[in-house]
Amino acid sequence: MKRFLVLAIIGFAAWKGYGEYQLHRAAANVGDETIEVVSPAVETRSDPTIQYRCDGRTYCSQMTSCAEANYFLQNCPGVKMDGNHDGVPCERQWCG
């Protein structure tokens, strides 16, 4: 049982680390149209019960809806989604 617990913890840490690596890689390659970012914390429009969370995404290209972009703009530090500082994020992609 102890061996299983240790393996489970190592597996979870590896999974979590890989997710952070993907977010960092996506942020470093913004504008590179060949990279597709898929995040486990992505909201779908059809399910209003999904709660958002600050997970390191900062750009409009990493959002999936206007509601998600608004949440990130209002609650997460360091986002880069409101270039003209009018309070409306991602006007070209989601909220325009």
C-alpha cells in the first residue's frame, strides 16, 4: 500500500508539472499559429456550472469565451487581455 501511495504522488506531481510546462510553453509562443493549447481548466459555453480559476493563462488566445476572459481580467494578476484599458477583454476574439 505504501508503494502505491508513493507512486500515486509521483504520478500526480509529474502530471501537474507537465501541465505547468505546457502553459509556460504556450505563453512563450503566443502568436505562433502552429501551437494549439489545450488546458484542463477550459470552460465550455454549454455548462454554466463550471467555475474558472487563475491558472497562469494571460492571453486572449488561451481563452475559450468572453465570460472566461472577463473572469481572468477581473480576478487574475498579470493578464494581457485589455490593451486599450477600457475594461473589455479580448475584443477582437471573444468580446467584440
